[in-house]
Amino acid sequence: YPGYAMLEAMAKNIPVLGTRYSIPQIFDENFWFEGQTLGPDWIERDDSIFIESAITKIKKFKSGDLVFKTTPRKFIETQYNFSKYIKDLKELLANV
């Protein structure tokens, strides 16, 4: 799950690169690094694949070949706001 620094960066429209286990799964999967798998008790990483994937993603982003489906700012605006929290809370309480 994302930490505060990641959410702050996205709120300022700064792209966040990471793995499927470290950035919000509903954010753009084109920005995920490869080389990690979910083991029975922890996340396992193949460093050679992980590093190569990270270098490739960063180079593609810097060259303009990697673009957002939605901006980080728009993601934060739609996924982390009080209206969404209230809606989610009402749905949760309706099932109690």
C-alpha cells in the first residue's frame, strides 16, 4: 500500500515508479517494475530482473515513450477524497 510520501508526490503530479506490491494496484501498471513475486510469507525479488526493469522504465519515461493513462494528480483526486471515503463508509455500514 502507498505511503504518505508516495501520495504526496502523486498529489503534486510527480510520477511514482515501483512494483505491483508497492504502488496502488489501481494506478497505471505501465509504471510497475518487474522482478518481484509474492511468496508464501514475503515478497521475493530477482535483483537482476528488477534492476533491468527499473532502468528500462526510467529511460522510457525520460524519453517520453512511457505515458500515463491518467495523471498521478487525477488519480489522487478521484481515489483519495472525502466524497469517496463517505461513499465507501456508507457501503460498508449498509452491510453491517
